[in-house]
Amino acid sequence: MIQGPDPGKIQTMFNSIAQGYDAANSILSFGIHHLWKQRLIRLSGAQSGNTILDCATGTGDLAFRFKTKIGTQGRVIGADFSEQMLKVAKEKAAKGKIDITFEKADIMNLPYADASFDITSIAFGIRNVADPVRGLSEMARVLKPGGAVIVLEFGQPTLPLWKSIYALYSRHVLPCFGGMITQKKDAYVYLEKSSAEFPCGQHFVEMMQETKAFDHIEVQSLSGGIAYVYRGVKATLR
């Protein structure tokens, strides 16, 4: 079993970087994370009228994208246990007059009924969960049979040259610039370290399989293995 970080420390860390989080993401990824999230949306199969739960929603970037996709007939809930992240998300929703519900919730104990959502998602958050398999199980529990759990997470490139270049950037450049933007360098040292160590590709698929919740699991590598997107379809017969 993969044992994740201490939830209290993670909550404090994300509260501390909430105000600069969006800017840091765009600068440090050169905007590529937007393309990755669009790939997630396409793979999810989201349609008009769907009900969607975005876990570890942070400042709501993925939740807003889902809302654009499913339209006024659909419903999106963005859940996170960082109050400061949710504050930013709510401010963005109010400014844009976007109808999304943002509320505090822990992915390991989601306060929603079984079979409530068509899609559950998490982007760059599952590696920060104390028990990732339990988190995935909870995402599947609140999902309707035949619905999809969609996960976007960092990985580790495998091609030797690309791996070396990315390692140099992520170990030395990313923490420095992340620290400059948010004044919290330690947070970006942790985020880089957790990305480098967290299971990806087939190893993460095996974690999804541990839940015994899915009929089908697929994985796509993004940008040479810097990130991966995973889709698990919930079993229709339990």
C-alpha cells in the first residue's frame, strides 16, 4: 500500500500557496497544464447535463472547464479540504458569474451518497492523499455504475535525454521559481519530490485495480511522460 503525506501538513501547505497557485502553475508549466486538462476533459466523455465531482479542486481550474463542457443543464461540485484554495475558487466563480458549487470535503471520506455523479475527477492531487487507494475507492463509490473516474497526475519521463532535461528543470528551476512566485519554496520542493516518487503509468493502474471498482482502465502518457491521464469505468454489476 502506498502511504501518502500527512493530511494536516498538506492542508497547511496548500492554504499557504493558494493566492499564487494559478500564476505559478501557468509559469512553471509554460501553460502546458491547460492542454493536459483539455485532454482529461475529452477522455472523460463529459456531456451536456452530466453531474461532476472534481476532487482536490484547488482554485477550481478543472471544475470551470467541466462546467463549460456540460453547460447550464449540468452540475459541477468542486471539493477540497484547503479553505484558502476554495476561497480563491469561489471568488473566481463569483467574478465570472459561473454556477459551480465549491465546498470543503476530504477525498478519503466524501460526504456524498453512493452513485451520485456521472464523472469524478482529480488533477495533480491524488499523490497528496494519505491513502491514494482509499481516495480512488471513494471517488468510485459516489460514481454511478458505468461512470468514469478521471485522474491527471505527474509522472516520470522514460527516454534518457528527456528524463535528464526534465529532472534538471524540476529539481532546480521549479522550486526556485515556485518559491519566488508564492514565497513558499519549501512547498515546491515537496511538490517536485512527490512528483518524482509517485507511481505512474502501469504502476498507478495497479493502484486503481486494487479498488476492485472498475470494469475498464486506460492510461495515456502526456508530453513524453511528464504527466499521465487515467480513466477508470465503474463496474455496472457489483
